Amino acid sequence: MAVERAALALAAEASDGWARIDLVIQATVPVQLTTVEVHSVDGTPLSLELPKVVTVDLLRARQRMYEPGRGTWFSASLTVFPDGGHQAEFNFDDDPGWDPPLHPVAFARDLEFFPRDGEHVPPWLAEQLRLAEVAEAEHQAQSAPPSA
């Protein structure tokens, strides 16, 4: 339902002459990034102000799609067509490819909200969690009062 609402909101916001809307969202609990491209019938790009409800609905879908022990998605793509159709794909396991790279602690915080069993932690995520532990240990060491 939330994905359908997001698709409808994108279509309603698009200017005349659009042929396809491509949206990509990357998400963790603390950080989200949404990009959108609108293509015209002749292939030229069109502008679109992203309605806030789109990101809200997609993050709601992310929460609802959480599977205990398996987690939820880190990125998703949504393609919307003028005939009202849409296609959505969700990435549960592959590195979402943040550019610039996301701080590893963001992935650790995400797993606090959407826990995964060990067999559902892909190698790239395991490395991010290891780096988050190192960063948090360094932060605690720097924050500790000097010993007398």
C-alpha cells in the first residue's frame, strides 16, 4: 500500500510529457537518501520536486517489510509509468553503494532496529559492523576522563 501511494504521488507531481520516473532510495535508520529522475517522451530529463510523502511512505514500507532475523532492505528502486503502473525492487543483502560512503555506525544503528541473524549478515555488512565497533571503541576511549 505504501509503495503504491508513493508511485501515485510521484505521478501526480510530474509535469506533462513524462514517460518514466526512476526513484532510488538508500536507507538506514539514521540516514536516508532519495534520488529521482524523470524522463520525457523524447528522452530529455524533466525536473520534479520530490514530495515528502514519497520518502515517508517508502520508509514505512521498509519498516513493514522487516522480517525477524532476516532484516529489511537497504535500498529500493521504484519505476513509475504514465499508465499508472509501477515496478519496485528491494535490496535486502547487497551493498547499497552509498556515495560518499556511509559511516559504519549507521549500519550498526540500523541493525539495532532491524536485527539480523548471523546467516543473514552479508560479508560487506559484517565488515561495516566490525568498523563500527572499532569507531565506537575509539570514541569511548577519547571520551573517557584522563586517569590519574
